[in-house]
Amino acid sequence: MPLNSLTDLYVEQLQDLYSAETQILKALPDMEKRASHPELKTAFKEHHQVTGEQVQRLEQIFDDLGKSPKGHHCKGMEGLLKEGQEMIKEKGDDDVLDAGLIAAAQRVEHYEIAGYGTVRTYADQLGHKQHADLLQRTLDEEGETDKRLTKLAEQLVNQDAMR
């Protein structure tokens, strides 16, 4: 699709996020299985549910726009998730590997935060208030997930990995 307007770019970026989220949905169960700390397993499981809700929000926006969510593959997320898969396959101390899983997950969260911040701004500028509200909700959730992972790392996992 040629990008001739901010609306075209908005749709393309939303498709990128949709692709990213659907890739994340497939990856989170493997991360949950690999995690050894129960709190980290729970965080990955709960984020899987939240991610499903985020996909539904994106689908709602696409329905409103009369556009398909498909048509763009997020190569950035594909690369980040490949790195996460490498961490899942690593051998070593479970606590150290949990710290690595958190690092991989936070890279994913930061990528999403950047993407959602951008499309939320586009939605505002294009006059799509309802879209902006939905996107802000997702952006808030991504920020909370990042904070939760940081807290888990700093207060539990990294401490255990240092032993």
C-alpha cells in the first residue's frame, strides 16, 4: 500500500502492531513454560491474556476504519522474539535465564511502547478520539507490564541470579 497520507501511515503502523501482537501471543506461552520463578510465570501468563485483549482493541479500530489488520509483517518484533527464543533454548542457571527472559521481554515492551505512542498521536491528529483512547489504554498496559518486569528483576530475579 502506498503511503500518501497520514491516514495511510496510521493504518500501516496499526498493521505493524497487529502483526507484532499476534507474534507475541504465540511466543508468551513458551516464555511462561521456560520461566522458573513462579512470579515470572504468572506475569507471562497474565500478559498473554492482556495481549489478547489488545489484539481485540486493534481489531475494533480496523473494523471502524473498514480496513484489514493483515497485510504487514512486523520484522522488528520477529527479530526481538527470535532473540527471546534463543534465551528460552539456552542452558544454564534457571535464575540467570529468568533474568535473561525479563531482558528479552522488556525489549519487546519498549518496542510496543514506541509503536503505540506513535499511533496514539496519529489517532489524535486525525481526529479519531475513540481510537486514541483505546490505544492509550494499551500504551498504559504496556508501561505497567514493563514496570512489573523491572520490579520482578530488581527485587527478586536479579538477586537470585547473583547467588
